[in-house]
Amino acid sequence: MEVINEAKRYIDNARGFLRDNARKEGGIYQDSKYVKIAGHTAYSGVLIALDAVLPEKGSRKSVEWYQKELSTIDKRVLAHFMNVYHHLHIGMGYDGDPNAKMATIGLQDADKIIHWVETRLEKKTSR
């Protein structure tokens, strides 16, 4: 389960950037640089996990590709992925949105996706 440990490490690092560097005051992060770093880091962790269970693809994958693949496997996980995409990747990673509630929701959905991948990989190896 090395891939799961790696994905969790990314999420932990993202939480660390927010906790240690982004300076939360009254539910708002004060340093958008670390909000952006945390958003990109967490989103990357989710993609690492998903790549372990989705089909191989030779070239760079788009968000549309992940949407299509997840829509045929599990619509609930697709919903979590879309939240992660909007909250972590776009909102935090690109826009530096300082809303701590948005970060919390995105990170919780990231945890759910990684847990889902972990469960699928465990079932696959126990066969």
C-alpha cells in the first residue's frame, strides 16, 4: 500500500502548510501563498491515489478523463472528486481562497477518496 501512504503524506503535508504557515485568523487564512501550496499538494495526493485504481493512460490526464472514469465506477466518489477539484485545485490552488471551511471540506473529501482507493486495493490484493 505504498501508493496510499504516499497519497496520505501529501494530504498531511497540505494540512501542515495550512496549520504552520498560512496563519488562520477567524476562519480565514492570511497567507495565500501557503493556501495555494496546500491546495496543489492535496490535489496531487488525490490524483496519486486515483491513478492506482484507474486504467493506465499514456499521456497526461485531464479532469474530464478522471470524471469519465469515475462516473462509470462510483458516482459518490465522483462527487467527492468534483468537490476536491473545485475546492482544493481551483479555489485554493489557483485562486488562493483563504476560507478555512472550504479547505476543511476539500481535505475531508480528499480523505474519503483516498480511503475508497485503499479499500479497493485491499479487496484486490485479498483475492
